[in-house]
Amino acid sequence: MSAAADSASSVDESERRAAFAAARDACRRDGGAGGAYLASFFLPLIKRQGVYAVWAFSRLIERAVAAEEPAGDCATGTCGGGSTVAPLLKSRVDAMYDAPRIELPLPPFRDESQWVMLAAIETNRRFEIPRSLWHELIDGLALFESVRRVATWRSLDAHLAVTGGNVGRIIAAVLGATHSDAGSFAAAIGRAVRLTSILRHLERDVARDRLLLPLEDLARFRYSERELLAGTINDNLRSLVRHEIARARELFSEGAAGTCWLDGDGSRMAAGALVALQLAQLDAIDREPELILRGDGAIKRPSLVAQLRQLPRAWRIATRSSADREEASGGHAVGRTSRL
């Protein structure tokens, strides 16, 4: 038995329930985690708990990286040095896999982060999640946090791959795969989720002097960096934003074609629901692109009723993916956004 399994076996059932309840609450409080919370209800309990744990633990990592004071002088748009928190986080992950037991306060004195860590340990053990995915996620988040400007779409997509893409691969390990390519399709969905988040939080990033839309795209649509920093709203901005929306939809289309390789226990429908709910957010931005520069609150999160209205779309995505099994395996999934 592995060290992680030994650690998990020393945890009683009441602690397990408390750990996964904390992860569930964190996921639900995080705005439904972009649709992951509602989508998880299609999953068996064990997988549902695993999704909560992955999402909550990845958010803990992201907040720890974001809280780090940048090394060097970032005033010019570049930061020197490197992350000092990343090695600490990776050593913590290693301890979760290797240590006979993770030392935590007694249950009455644990905070939410410690309960979430316990849920992550159990999830890593249950689903044999490779630790390398957590290491790559930590490194990717640390690198991306230091970025103040992105020159090209290729550069941005590389950042999407090591952040959202790795979260997608970890969740794919929880959902279960019947084909070795399932992780790549899940990574495409993760990249799209991350790009959608960048669009939703554009105003917040601009306030921090971070411009995460590719500078080559700003030039293409004749929308200057100065205009973006000033919050200028015009037709050029709308064209720019709709261009990025089209890219996110293409990534969702690419990823959705691979959900046929997930387990047939509700995992396909859960993936379809997540994609449908994310597409609904893109639809809202597409209708009024200028809202992304009016603050995070300008783009309202859909109500539960509005989310439930996306279920027929989710069903079409899940069943369409099964029909497109050959096309997905052949790598011809990209560009079918109209079918979503």
C-alpha cells in the first residue's frame, strides 16, 4: 500500500465526510466554480466529491501563488527572480503523496484549507492522480502570475495549457477515461474555461495593470493598450472581445468532442453540462461585450433557473460526442463551434 493510502486509512469516516463537505462548500461558494458545482450532480457521489476536492485544492494553490509578493521590479511589465512559493507548494504536494501521515491540527481546530487538503489527499489516492500534474499546475500558475503583458495568442495559449489545461487533466483522472487521448480533450476544455475567466475578469486585471489579451490582437482590431487601460468602449473593443470569444468556443468544441472517451456513469453528461454552462457565459458576453470593462459585477452570474435551461444543450453536447467518437479520435474536432 502506498504512503498516501496509509495516510488516508488512518482517517476515520467522520473526518472524510467533513473534508469533502468543506471542499463542496468551497466549490459552491466560488460562484458555483464556473458551472462545475451544478454539473457535478450528474456524477456518482465518489466522483462528485473528487471534483469538489480538485477544484477547491487548485483554488487554494492559485490563491497562495497570487498572494506572493512579486520578485524584482514589475513596473516595466516584467518581473525578475522567480516564485519562492512554488517550491514550497510542490514540497507540500510531495508530502501528501509520500508522508506516512500529514500532520494536521485536531479536527475541532482545523480550518477550511486543512480540510480541503485532506479531501485532496483522499482524491489523489482514490483516482491515482499523477503528482506531476499538480507540480505542472503550480509552476504554470506561478509563471502566469508574473505576466503583465502577453504578446501573442500562442503565448497566451501556452499559459492556458499549463494552468486551466492541467486542471482539466486532473479532473479527467477523476471522471475516468476509456481512451488515452481523453486527457488532451479535457485539457482543451480547461484552456477554454481559463480563457473565459480572463474575459470575465478583464476589468479587474486592467486595474492591476495586467493586460492578458494578446497585444497582437489589440493591434489587429486597432484597439490600443492605452484605450484598454482607460476603459474605452467602442466598436473595436467589441470586435476584439468577440474574436476571443470565438477562440474560447473553438476550444470548447475541441474538448467536447472527446467527452465520448469518459466513463458512461454520468461523467459525459457532467462534462457536457460544464461546457454548456460556460458557453452560456460566453453568450452573455457576446451580447454585450462592453460589460467586461464595467466591473466583475456587470456580468451577472446566471441564476439557478437560467443554468437549468442549459441542460438540453448539455444533453446535445454529451450525445453528440458519442456519435462523433471516430471524428474525435481522428483529431478533427476543432472548428465545429456551430454544433455546440
